[in-house]
Amino acid sequence: MKKSVKTRELFDCRVSYLKELFDGSEYPWEMLPKIKEYIKALIANGIDGYTEISEGVLVGENVKIYPTATIESPAIIGSGTEIRPGAFIRGSVITGENCVIGNSSELKNCVLLDRVQVPHYNYVGDSVLGNRAHMGAGSICSNLKSDGKPVVIHGEENYVTGLRKIGGILADGADVGCGCVLNPGTVIGKRTSVYPLTALRGVFPSDCIVKSLENIVVRKNDGDAK
């Protein structure tokens, strides 16, 4: 089972205003230091059909933002996205279309492609979430090691990132169960599902079911496991 870590292997970016960011990053964590200035440049140039609802906050059409949600700049919220009560967007957040940022969820310095769902009590910091990625209730992306040292991605080889803060990298269709903790620099492959209450570390292949760190099975075409 190949443990993919390159951006083009993990994501199919069809969001026009995110293409340059994805195409210019061989590895997804390379996007993280670029997010803030990338958003500022997009806001300065404008995006067709998007409106600046407050300084540094640009939203697309049919975005639903509940009154108790907080959005700090800079941020771009894709069309059709719903930001539910108590959500806290701490800045440097950019999403594709039709995402759900749920009640009491907190996001900072992250990129979400289309139809991402972080709907209940999630923390997503310094992370990249692919198309239709989903995080179950209470799942979090831990983005800082306890010793404060730069994060190393442990895959088929060790990738020295030089970054102190990296949360989770969820490829297209990744599904993380309720109450999971993604330790800093965890990469979940395309269409891979993770059982609830699992603590994750390292790189996980595509098309698998992660029942525990010691029990990872290949998913059949019908969605069951071998």
C-alpha cells in the first residue's frame, strides 16, 4: 500500500482561485506558510461573484453565516458554504464551495476544497482538507508537537518540513470518525476512513479502513474491507 504525500497524488483541485496554490506546492504542507498572503492577493484582485462583507473577508454567493459565528480576516468563503452557530474562523482560512463549518468548530491557517465538512466541535489548524473530506464530531487536527520542534512527516521516508505547526492533511474523500486526534503532520490518503476514537500519526494509504494503528485493511470496491 503506497503512502502518497505529494499534492497531485492527494488532491484534485478544481477550485479556480486555488489552482495556483496547489499547482505551486509539491507537498501540501508547503502551502501553509503561503496561505495568508495568497488570500490577501486574491481579495485585492477580487473574485467574480464574490463580495467583501467586511474588511479582508470575501464570500461567494449563497453563503449562510449564522449571527453567532466569527470570521476574522483574511478569509475567503466559497459559494454555498454554511458557517453554523459559534464557529470561529481565526483568519488565513480559504474554502471551496458548499463546505460546512459547524457549531463551535475552530479553523485557522487552513485550506478546504469543495464540499468539506467539519460540522461539530472540530479544530482544524495549519491543515489542508481535500474534496468531500469529513471530520466526525469532536475530531481535531493537533498542529504543535509537545516539544515545539519542527514537524517531520513519517511516511515511506521521513520528510523534514522545517515547520513548527502542521495539523492534518486529508486527501479527497478522507473520512475521520468521531473523537479522533490527528497528531501533527498526519496524512490521510484518498477515500480512506478512520474508526472513531483513534489517535493517528504518520501517513496512511488511500482506499483503506484504519481500525487502529496496527489494523489497517484495504477497502473493496463495494466499500467493505478485505
